[in-house]
Amino acid sequence: MGFEFKKRGFPVEVAGHSFTLETGTAAARKLEAFGAEAKRLAGELPKTAEGMETAWGFLAGTLDGLLGAGATDTIFAGREHDLFDLVDVLTYLCDAYKAQAAAATAQWAS
């Protein structure tokens, strides 16, 4: 038998589609980088349609980085690309990640 590393992640459902949200150091780094870049862009992007398109590109890339290539296209297939919907999806994922991390930490502490 022996030791095998566990795959770190948990299932999430978004708009009727199943994905795995990875956990661990690499995922935490992605989320930290996302947060820092989002704050920077929020202060720099013009409040125009062009600014919203740039924000969509950044956020869609972040979503694909978290859930896998093509996740944004899968989630928004047949839907208008609404920036606020995309923000809602990313907020849901961040909250789910935090809850999963808290549960794992509690398990280790007991």
C-alpha cells in the first residue's frame, strides 16, 4: 500500500455545471493574486464599456484559472456576458474556498 498524496479540492456547482475547486497553496496563491489585481484594476479602469470589457477579460481568466480552461464559456453559454454575474460567481467561489479552508483547519485543530 504506502503513502499517496491526496488530490486537494472539492466539488462546486455553478449554473448547473459541476467543477472542482482546487485547494492548497497553489489555489491560495491564485486567490491572493486575483484579489490584489482586482483592487489595482478597480482603481485604474475607466468606468466605461471598454473598462467593463477589460474587467470581464481579467475576471474570466481568473475563473478559468480556478475551475479549468473553458469554465467561463461553459458557465455563461447562452447568457449575456454580465460583469456583475461574473463577480457573483467569483464571490461564491471565494466564500466556498474560505468555508472549506475553515473546516479543514478545524479538523486539524481537533
